[in-house]
Amino acid sequence: MFDRLQSLEDRYNRLNELLSDPDVISDSKKLREFSKEQSDLEETVLAYREYKDVSEQLKDSKAMLEEKLDDEMYSMVKEEIDELSTSREDLEARLKILLLPKDPNDDKNVIVEIRGAAGGDEAQLFAGDLYKMYSRFAEAQGWRSEVIESTSTELGGFKEIIFMVNGTGAYSKLKYENGAHRVQRVPSTESGGRIHTSTATVAVLPEAEEVEVNIHEKDIRVDTFTSSGPGGQSVNTTMSAVRLTHIPTNTVVSCQDEKSQIKNKEKAMKVLRARVYDKIHSEVQAEYDQNRKLAVGTGDRSERIRTYNFPQSRVTDHRIGLTLQKLDQILQGKLDEIIEQLIMEEQSELMKQAEE
């Protein structure tokens, strides 16, 4: 482990030199690549340097015990050794986590797709609740969210809503939301007070850059049409809405959120690129999951991952057996406790696999 850490620090130091090189500074592509690599290494390298510093202090303190000390000084040095030993153990544990394989998509923006599933109107209302929950979570993280496409219902829910979340590390946290979300509550349309169970599905796709997925213009069919609102009525007389079809994969994306056809096409292309990228990589992910299944799955979107029980104000994440009596807070976007537990569980599984 420490040989690897030393090689990372050596590379980090070399990158510092390269980023001061006039030839690199004048080459925007190299400058961007080296800056990104250095940024990715920084947390690990700084933690390793701190570990080495603490280890050196610990060595010096232990050497002092070999000297002739009075009782008071001996106690002080012994206490310092205990504190330094604890710090070193904590840093070693942190370094093990920092060396775990990192998802290359973790730093990316995401495209989130929420759809009402089983349960009719109630499922679509729940889809609206989930959208608000993620929007509030994104806002609390300092991220920016933007609706790309939505099909709303007369009751205020969504048959489907697609939105982008822009912010560093968005995928690293939101990727765990992939799957079927179940709600148990008395619908506002229920006169008998019976509890209904409904579901909505959530798909979280990392935004794909043009260089990551090659989509040719000749492979895309572009259709334009007028925008429509709830119930299908036309809300725009111009052909501003856009539908893109990627013919090789039969992937279809529509966007009518903007009044401008050009802006709608730009938004639709972002979703199309993400879906094609996801389609290509899902086969690789499925093979990986089959060989090394993690306790926290992020690939199978048919999997029921969480239940929101309104009568008992309870939220249960079924992947890790976590139950919280904080339904109101979670729907307000306070997802940190759940996501942190999911991250810890995945890290624990990865560490077990690394030791096998």
C-alpha cells in the first residue's frame, strides 16, 4: 500500500512541475488533463503526507521514552504517543478508502429521470414528490438543477420528468438513487381512508461528453412538433418541441421545455448522449455486477430500493436495512444520512474484495 502511495506522491510532484512548464501552459488540452489528474490525486497525497508526518512525530516521541524523564514528563510523552497512535490508525484507515477503485463518473453532472409507475395518479404525484426532494437536496449541496423535459398531470404530479443536476460530485451521491421507490400512504383521492402502495422509478445517468460517446449526425432523426401541456392540449403554436431518435440504438428523446427549438435540441442532445453512453456501458456493468456483486447496487433499475411509509413517518432503504423515522426531513431533501450510509457500505464491500 505504501509503495503505491509513494508513487502517487511522486506523480503529484511531477504534475506540479508539468503545470509550470510553458509548453504545457500553452497547450489547453494537456493543461486540462494534468490539472484534472493533479486534482484527483490531491486528497490522497495530502493524507499520505499527514500520515508520514504523524509517523515521524510518533517515532520521535517513542525515542524520548528511552531517555531519563521525570514522572510528569513521562506521562506527557506517553499521552502524546497514545494520541499520535490513534491519529495514525485513523489516517491509515482513511488512506485505504482513498485507494479504493473510483467510479470514473463520480465527478460528473447527472441527468435524472423520474417516472410514475404502478399506482396511476398516486404514482405520478409521488414522482412529483421525489423531484422536489432531489431538487432540495441539490440546492443544499450548492448544485444547480434544470428541467429538460416533463409531462405533468392535472393533479400536479408527473408522468415523467427529466432534469439535469450540475455540480462537482453529483453522480457520486445521486447514483445510489437508481431503482424503484415505493410509497405507502392514503391518497388525497381516497375517500375511505385506505392506505395505497404505489411506485415511481428513478434513473440517474452521468452526463456524457462528446468525446466519450460518438454520435454521428447521420444516425439521428430529428422531428419537430408543437409543445403540449397536461391532457395533451397545445400550449405553443410554433414547432419548438424537438424529438431526437438515435437510429442504431433506437433511443428516443423529446424536449419541449424551452420556447426555442435550438435550445430544446441542445437539451435533448445531452439526454440522448447520456442514454446512449448508459446503454453501451450497462452491458459492461452487468457483467461486473455478476462477477462481483456489491451490497449496494447502482445498476438494476427494476430493483425496489426504498419505501416511504407516511402513516408511520418511516423511510426504509432495503439494500442496507436502514430505517429512519424522518420521512418529513427526507422529503425536504435531507438525504445525507442515507447516502453516507450507502457510501460506507459500498466502501466496506470494496475493501473486503480488495483483501480477498
